Amino acid sequence: MVVGPSGAGKDTLLNAAKVALENDPKFVFPKRVVTRPAVAELEDHESVSEAEFALQQTNGAYALSWEAHGLHYGLRGVLAEELLSDRVVVINGSRAAIAAAKQKFPATRVILIDAAPEIRAKRLAGRGRESEAEVAERLRREVPNVPQDAIRIDNSGVLDTGVAGFLHALRSLAPA
């Protein structure tokens, strides 16, 4: 499960990893379902209304779901099948969902993508998705502790360095 605070560059690193590993059968990147319109260059996800999300959740469509920043996120039930395969399932998750993921899928490993607060603030403002007040709220958000054994990637620097570190972390989790 890949997690990190808003503005850390998690989606950018995930998108780069998808491209770099697209022909490697050891890796799979399931799409999230999110109650927000999809903007492909920012995050590749399936967009649904809150009513549709609630209906799908009631009908057991999600192997894992959570709420963050006033949005609902879900990973389809096929995720459970992928996790039983001998592949690295790279989940775009949330720090608030780590405990539920580990409870449901005990082999879950966490990769924390982070960046310096001033870098995150600049990135969030550049996205243009939130107001200045909403950006400030995201930067203040407190979440449960990340497990001690999480793999940590500092994505404060140049993109190539962040991508290289992330790919190294993913490959370290792959079966031989």
C-alpha cells in the first residue's frame, strides 16, 4: 500500500512506476474508485457519485474502502484475487486505511512517500483542485502512525530521484 500526505507526489510516482513496470508481470496497479471527477494527468481512477459509491459498497463491491478529505475511496473486490497471486499489488492508499488493510490483508507492506512541508504546499497550490483554506487543512491533517517497517521515500527533490527510489522499493517487494 502506497501512502503519503497530500502533495508528496504519490500519484506522480505511481504513474511513473506504472509506465516503467507495464510489461513486468510481477506488478499490478489496480484502479481506485473515487467520489471525485477523474483528471487523468493527476490520478488515474474510476469516478463515481457518492450515491453510486454507497450502493456499490452496500453490495460488497469493494475489498477495501475508506474516507479521506470528504471523499470516498474503494478498491474493487478483484483486489483480493490479485493479492492471492504471486504479484506485487501496488495500491494507491491512505495512511488512515493502513490498519484496515493490514487486518484484512495481513501481508500488506507500506511504502510512505513524503516531501518537505513547503514542497507539499507548493504542489497542492499548483494542482488548483482546492481553495487556499482546503490546502491548509490538508497540510494540517493528522493521521494514525505509519508502521515502523514502512519503506520511506523522500520525494522532496527532483522527479528522477523520487522515481528511482520508488521503483527500487517496489522491486524489493517482488518475488524472485
